[in-house]
Amino acid sequence: MSNVYMSDVNETSDPDVRSIQDCVMTALREKTVILVTHQVEFLSEVDTILVMEGGKVTESGKYENLLTTGTAFEQLVSAHKEAITELDQNNENRIHREESQGVYKYQSEGEISTEGQLGMQLTQEEEKEIGDVGFKTFWDYISFSRGSLMLFYIVLAQCAFVALQTASTVWLALAIDIPKITSAILIGVYALISFSGAAFTYIRSLLTSYLGLNASKALFTSFNTAIFNAAMLFFDSTPIGRILTREYYQASSRELMRINGTTKAPVMNFAAETSLGVVTVRAFDMVERFFKNYLKLVDTDATLFFHSNVATEWLLLRIEALQNLTVITSALLLVLFPQGYVSSGLVGLSLSYALSLTSSYRFWTRMHCNFLNYLISVERVKQFIHLPSEPPAIVKDHQPPSSWPSKGRIDLQPLEIRYRPNAPLVLKGITCTFREGSRVGVVGRTGSGKSTLISALFRLVEPASGDILIDGINICSMGLKDLRMKLSIIPQEPTLFKGSITTNLDPLGLYSDDQIWKALEKCQLKETISHLPNLLDSLGKMVEYDEPSKLMDTDSSFSKLVAEYWASCSKNSS
């Protein structure tokens, strides 16, 4: 490739001369680069400048020469330098105020602590319980299934099965010493006891499966309800992998399983994030680096999984040795008893049970360990079931009129917003009015709070103080459904959910086919997707745009939509 064409490469981020230095002046120094931009801070690095206006080249030459011509280009550069100088002075004054207010506080021991430092960290380390799983987690599992009575029946059926199983072998041992017992009676009683035990086994298995199914359904429903009703802050501060790993799970083994649960989250989170940015990873030839990082995460997870299984096997090996010792002890004692002290039937029964102890104890110990380890899944799901939820969808005492908002006037009175209770304020005392039918552009650097302001209108984040009034009604007191059904937004990044275009744009089925096709035509998409039915646009009185032209080839199409089709709406754009 001999030529490189760039069009507003820094449009979606703050101007950064260093990025141009690293990319254009270093990586592309041997290529011809044509840069189209409206940001004048880069122009001192280029060889030739073409100034265009109205589709024509009005000026051309080197940067130093154009600055001495007294033309519009010189005025543009001078205005930009004055704005940068004023901004730097404001930043210096702000830093000086913060230092004078004692942002850094000296402790009595001479240490320095930064106020609010902990609140700045949005994503916290995942918590894990310590120690025994405990009976409470087990009882919570039973409570979710509402099966306390069913658990009683399961225990009763298991006890009956064990008693009948023992009775069948005892019957055989005792029947040998009965001189005139017939084969029919011997087999008949044994069969009756065995079939009764099998019946209780079936009842136990049926009730256990039913209880487990009910508990799983209840946990899954509660988990999903808590996740879907959680506030937006939860999703901002919780990686997706940490949520997904909630759907999988004695002293060392138990702690290893807990740690193993936390190591799975980075694996899934890394895979999900890499898949979303796979195009960028390939473009920068970073596939091998990402692959190595992924293998490191997998190795960490596999190491803990291996040790958790080794811990279980360590326990089982020693239990089996103890059971073998039990068999040897029983056999020696039976041999040392005087002749005739114990009947031959009871001797055989004793050895039979001693031999079965080895496999039975091994099996039940493994089942017990697995049960406790998998019960940690309930422990981890419970952490999310009790998440703080969003405000209610409908508040009956504060429902707005059906015609609200009729005008679209927005009043902010002094609005303050923080993302966490102990975090610093993102918006600090904003007081302003957006008049009905007006077009308001909110301008600021990346991270200045433009998107936060729009999020506040939809109550994706609740105000720390202050009020937001739309047509005189405080939106903080109404239900979220009543609010969000009346507002419209064009987000920064387009998203399509699984399903048809209809279910994406109109999940509630509120609009007709005519409105759908009109919306398609307004958005200049009718011809492209005319084979798909039921597309629509909203008819709200207010439209919010969050960098709407970020992913568009040109602003002209979007400007036409604003001017022609939303002329009667209040529009706020960041």
C-alpha cells in the first residue's frame, strides 16, 4: 500500500498530537498520507496544507506561510490557540483550588492518604466466602424450592430403605438357623422386603429430583430477576464473566473451589472482550499476544481445578485405608471368638457389611464433598440475588398524564450525580433550562459528563441531589416505565439483539406497519431492508443523541433527520 487516507481520525476522542506523532510521523513515515480533519493542532506537522471551503481549495501552502497571509486560516489557528490557553489557565486554577482545600491529608503518623481514592475504583475485586459452607446455605437451597416438608419425606424414605436393606440381609442370616423353613417362605419374605426397599428408593429419588428441579428453577428465576432489575451501576462495575460463572460450582477443597470460581470469571471475560474486538486485534497484529494472555488465564484456572481434585483424592485415599483396616479388624475378631459364640450366618453378614463399607464410605464421602462444593454455587448465586434493584417501573401515586410530555421543556435544579456512594461527583451542581422545541448541544472533552447527563434523563444513574423536571414534573418521583416510554435516544454504539428487526425496534408491538415504513424512509433504510416488515421509529416529544454521528460517514444525513422530522421535539445532543 503506497498511500494512506485518513478522515477525522481523532473525531471520537480528544485531540492527541502524540497519536499523530506515533502513527503518521513514525509508523507511516515512508508513505504518502492524506489527512482530512478540522482539528488545527495537527497541521504544524504536515508538509502541505490545503484549505477548503464550499467544495473548493481556497488556500494552499506550508503551515508557516499560511499563518502570515492574514486569511481565515490564520484566524482559525489564532482562535484555537486562545481557547487552549484559556483552558490551561482554568485547569491550573482548579488544581490550585483543590490543593488549597487539602485534597491530600497528612495523618498523625506522617503518612499521606488520598481522599476518595477507594471510591475512584469502579470495578471491585470479587468477594468469596471463607470457611465452612455451613447449614444456612443448604437450608437456603431448600427454602428456594419450598421443600422443607419434601425434605422430611426424603429423609424418611431413605431411612426406610436402609432399614429394609439391612432387614433383608439379617433375614437371610437368621433363616439359615431355622430348621424347617421352606424355600418359598425364605424367598418370599426376602422378595417382599427387597421390593419394599425398591419402592422407597423410587420415592426417595423422585422426591429428590423434584426438590432439586424446583430449587434450580427458583434460583435461576431469582438470579435472572435480580440481574435484569439491577441498577446500571452494577453492570458498569461488574465484568460479564463474573456474572456468567455464577452458573457453575471441605477445608482445602472447599477454598480451592471458591478460588476456582473466581478464576473462571477472568477467562470468560477475556474471551468475551477479545471476541468483540477481534477486528482490532487482527489489525494491530496482536493475535499471538492475546492468545498467550488467554493461555495464562486458562493455566491459572486449570491449576486450581487440578489441586481441588487432588485434595478430594487425598481424602478418599485415607478413608479407603481406614475402611480396609476395619475389614481386617472385623475378620480377626471373628476368628478369635470361641467356636459357636457367633452363628455362621452372622459371621457372613458381618464380613459382608465390613467389605461393603469400603466402597460405601468412599462413595458417600465423594458425594458429600461434591455436594458441599456444588453448594458453593448456591452461595455465589445468593450474592447476586440480593442486589439492589432499580426503582419500581410504575409508581401509582406519581403517574404522569397520558399526554406528558406535551412540550419537552427540561429544567435541571442544581443537579449532582455520582456513580457510587463513596465516589466523587461527576456532575456538580448543574442548573440550566432546555426550552421546548430547542436544539441544545452539550460540548465537552471525553469524560466531562456529557453521556452522564443523558443517562440522568433516563435515570440510568440516580441523582445524588437536585431535581430533573420535564414539563414541570419531577422525573425522579415517577416510575421508570412511565419515564422511559416517553423518551427516545440514539446511543453511541448500535446494538442488535437476537431476533427480527421488529422485535428489536418494537418489542411491545405498539406501532403499525405504516409507521414502520415511514420510519424506514426517514432513516433512508427502506430500500435496503424493504424485504423485512415491521420497522418503526418512536413518536416521543424529546430525542437525546449521544455522539450520534460517531459511526456515520457524514453528518449531513443526520442533520437532515434533525431538521425535517424532529422539528417539533426538544433535542439534546452530546
